[in-house]
Amino acid sequence: MQPVNTGSAQPRRQRPRTRRLALAAAVLLVLVAGVALVGRLAGPDAPVTGPGGGGAATPVASLAIVAPTPTPSASASPSPPVALSPLPSPSPSPSPSATPRPSPTPIAGPVDINLARNGKAVFSSQITKEMCAPAGLTGALATMGLVKASNAVQRKIESRIKAWTTRADSHNGGWGPLAMTKALAAYGAPGYVVRTYATRAAALRAAGIALSATHEPVLLLAWRGAHTWVMTGYRATGDMATNPKAAFTGAYIVDPWYPRVSSIWGHVNPPGHFYDMKGMTRNYLAWRRPEGHYPGRDKRWVAVIPTRTR
């Protein structure tokens, strides 16, 4: 008996094939859409290759999207990040006006200061009776360590008097106090000035304060302005720079006239001698010169005062 074909067996054999074809078509559409999307993301100039392409390099933009992040191998040690230390902020420098100058520390009790404890070491006796100024300048410069006291230094200073003197400073063409300041500056001691005072007490007080502040000697115009004394130190009842009630009691003097004897002033003391107030009153007198009138100096006590601080 021939079997009867109902038509139902043939469809059952073709249904799986149809599904496979549909699935393949869907996968192909997805791949095509993916390639198109990658091309758009990579940009118009980036090469795009589909599956099974010619081996062209995959664009960096495509790798950023589709490639997984590579895991570093254990042998490769990543470079440590460089630590950048911040630059230190510059400290602002205070302006000179904003920096207060320290006040001198007051000295308790009596004061005894002498820049030349060995007066003979800085002494040079004046070569002639007229050369007290160059001899006194030699002693002052030696006290500051700028020269070695000698007759040769005296002569050298004396030889330059014409470059420093003026008629107003010395009416007879010799040494005046202004010429002394120029000589001191020429030998490395600038800052000396001529000061005049109405009283001896005021002059000695100013001399003591200047000597303490600068550690430089003072030149006193003794014997009514006719002679030069080098004051290397002094004594006082207190710190004259900070105590207005402190009294000046005497000075250490290097006198270039030594060892001569003056017909007017008599015997003078060795270099470095301490003159008490009786000795200062006898020798340190107000200016009065026989060669003429000196405005600003007559009847006043004259001193050549240091002003710089070292």
C-alpha cells in the first residue's frame, strides 16, 4: 500500500535551516552596524577595517572604545610618580625703615673706657713744635689700626697739608680742624666732623658718647685751639649715652708734645695718661687764636668727633 503524503514532513525538515539563515543575517547586520558606529566615533579620517580586513592598524580611537585595558605584567614595574616639591615662598625682606635699630644696652655703674690701654703703642712724639696736628693724627690712626705710629707717617701727613687746608680753616696756612677731618678720611677713617660747644661739659659729654658709639678716638683742640690732643677713652659716673645724670670725670689722653716742657703749659704727661677734671679744666680751654677771628669757634670748645659706627 503506497504511503499517503500529507505535506507535513517536508516543512519540519526545512524549518531549522530557515532559522539559521535568519540568525546569520541578524548577526551580519549587527556587525555591519558596529563597524559603522566605530567609523563614526573614530572620525572621518581614521581607517576603518571590518572583520577579516586587510590587517590595517586599528585606530587609537577604536582601541579606546573596544579594547580592554591591558593588565601590566608582573615583571614590568611601573615608574613611580615624580614628587614635585613646591618652591618655598620668598620671605619678604623688611624695609630699612621698618627694622628698628637696637638701642644701646645701658652700662650699670661707673664707666671706664679706653681704646688704647697701651698709650705708648700708638704714640709718636711730634717732630717739631709746629707738628702737633700730624702727630696727633698719627696717634688717632694708630689707635684705629690704620697705620703704625712713626715719624715717617707724620712726615707723610704733613706733606699733604696744602691739599687739605683753607684760609677759613687756618688763617696762617697751617692745620685747622677741617683739614684734620680730610686727613683722617684720606687714611681710611671717614665720618669725622668738627663740632663746637658752648661749655666744656657739653663738649666732653659729646666726646664720650661719640667714642662709645663708634669705638674711634676723639681729637680735642686743647690750649685754646693751639694744640692737638688724642682722647682714646674716658671715665664717667654712668653710661653717658643713656643716663643724662652721668658725669664725665676724666679722659685718657695721648699728648704728642711729650716729653717736651712748654713754657706756658709746663710739663706734660706720658701718652695714655688719665687726666681728671682738674687737668682737663687746665688744658682744654675755649678757642682763641692770635692770628684772627674764627666765626663759630671763638669762645667755644672745639672737638673733631667721629660719627660712623663700625
